[in-house]
Amino acid sequence: MRNEYSVVIERDSEGNYVASVPTLRGCHTQGKSLDEVIDRIREAIELCVETHGADSDALEFVGIQKITVRT
């Protein structure tokens, strides 16, 4: 069975990539390149689903929006 998950990828101040899956609580990883972080998040997803199961009631990921506020 194949499932599709949305993955958020960010880059930290040291240049490392950080990936997380909003619909799988606690599912995240990091890597030094995009290829590495993609491979690692795929493994993390498989482990999270194996351990906790896929939540059929999870919210659908819609997207990310940048918002500017005065600070």
C-alpha cells in the first residue's frame, strides 16, 4: 500500500535541511543536502507509520503562507 505525505523542508542557520511531516506527530529529521533529507524523511515516515499507524482522521495539509507583522 502506498500513501502520500506532505513534507515541510526548511534550512537552518548552519545550512542543514530540516524536514517534518505535519500530519504525523513527531515525524522529523535533518540532513546536509536535499537528497539526504528526502531519503531520511522517507525512512522516518515509514517508521512513524509502522510504530503509530497512519491516522485516518488527520487534517489535510493545505500549504504554508508567509505573513509579515510589525515587531
